Amino acid sequence: QVQLVESGGGLVQPGGSLRLACAASGFTFSTYIMSWYRQAPGSERELVATIRSTGTVTYYAGSVKGRFTISRDNAKNTLYLQMNSLKPEDTAVYLCKAVGENYYWGQGTQVTVSS
């Protein structure tokens, strides 16, 4: 059974940090391209960052470049997103996506940036 389970979201003040994790199971994580997306209320789903199976980062959205860092630990089957200098406009549900032989989505974790 394939699972992608996000964690680490929550309420944080502007300027704060959060580290999201996406735990994968049921497929060969190390061979999949992994991405973080986010979706704010009333908005379309937005690609935030992408990392290849080898760990090479191939994309950051312009709005997060320099503030967010995507990484992965293939030994732990886990994807991460370190988010620093958070802004209210970063408020969204953050989801991970796996793309390879098939594609899979997680359910998401809520991130709220507010004072």
C-alpha cells in the first residue's frame, strides 16, 4: 500500500521557520522524483520545489528561492522542506508528490504564517 504522509506543519509567526517531512512507503522511494506543492484557499496548486532521485535539486519557485530548501534521505524514505523567513503569503496546505513509474500524492499538512 502506497503512502505519502506529510508532517511538521503548524502555526508560525512571520520570520519563523518550519521543517516539513514527507514519509514514503509502499514504493521504491529512491527511484522517484519528489516535489513539494502548496495550495492556498481559492488558489491553484503551485509547485514549490523538486528534487531528483539522486538528490539534485532541479526547481524552486521564485517566491521561495533563498528561503526554502528541499532535501531527501533515501535511506529513511523521507522528503524534507526546510522553510525559513516565512511570510504570511506562504500560508497554504503543503503536499508532497512522487513521480516515477507511477505518481502519488500525499494528503498535505497545513502551514499558517500569522502574528
